[in-house]
Amino acid sequence: MTPRETPVLETARLRLRPGTPADAEALHPAFADPEMMRWWSNPPHHSVEQTRADLAQRAPEWRRWIITLKEDGRAIGFVAVGEKRQGNVSEIGYLLRREYWGTGIAAEAATRVIDQLFAEGQRRVFADTDPDNVASRRLLERLGFKLEGVLRGEWETHIGVRDTTLYGLLREDWHGGA
């Protein structure tokens, strides 16, 4: 599979751009936050160097848009998309610094990325989240994702073996988000 480009995207408040390891300092507080990382597949980061190494990882099937505020360009989170299988199906995930929770920024950023994915010809976008990650599940539902199933004992994480909830969104069901 030929990797897709990660174009710069904009919304009213945000600029989403490709990430670089230089974003580590701004994003480390999120990666180091135990509450934020509770639902992640690995434990909180202990150093900026660990965050920099994470951001430097490149897999051809994954893209990461860094969420920045237009007013100052500061990185405050990201939306990641993995084209994990053939047939124009992508997985979406996101991370946002705690001080921006509840501001609508995650929905705004995810909406813009989903618009991009469907414009590129994706037919389906899905998300995989912990059943206890209520905030993420609510966001997905506001965006129009449908709960498609629960996989029991799916992930072995730093907090133990966890179930996962799978949410899906088809292009024909997309109405531009929340």
C-alpha cells in the first residue's frame, strides 16, 4: 500500500498538520498524564525523550495530524489514522491535552479529519476504545459512529486485560459530525 499524504487541514479554531518529534515538548504533558493514558495501550511516559521517540515512530499505514490552535500554533493533541486493511477502511484515534477537554476541540479536529478521509475515498472509519472510556465513547456517538460490538479480553495493557468496544461510521452515514 502506498502511504497517503498528511495534508494540512484547517477549521475555524484549529490547524492540523503533520507531526514531528519536535512536538514532544508540547505533547508530553498529555502522554505523561496518568488519567489520559489510562485508556492508552501503554503506560504514561516518564520523559520527553520517550514522547519524542513515540512521535518519531513511522509506520506507512498510519498518519498523525497534530492539533494546533490557529492563534499560536501550539500543539495540543493529535488525530491519528491507520489504514489497516484493504478496501478503504481506516481506524481513527485521538489524544488531547487535559486542559482542552470539554471545549469541543476533539470533535472539531476529528470532524475535519473524517471529512478528509471520506473525500479521499474511504468507505468506512472505525474506532476501538475501552468500554470504560466514557468520554471517548460519547465523542464517537456525537460524531455519528455506531457501536458495532464488544470484543472481550481483546487487549493486554498496563492496566490489565481489557475488553474493547468497536465503533463504525460509513461514508453514507456521515453528516459532518457533532
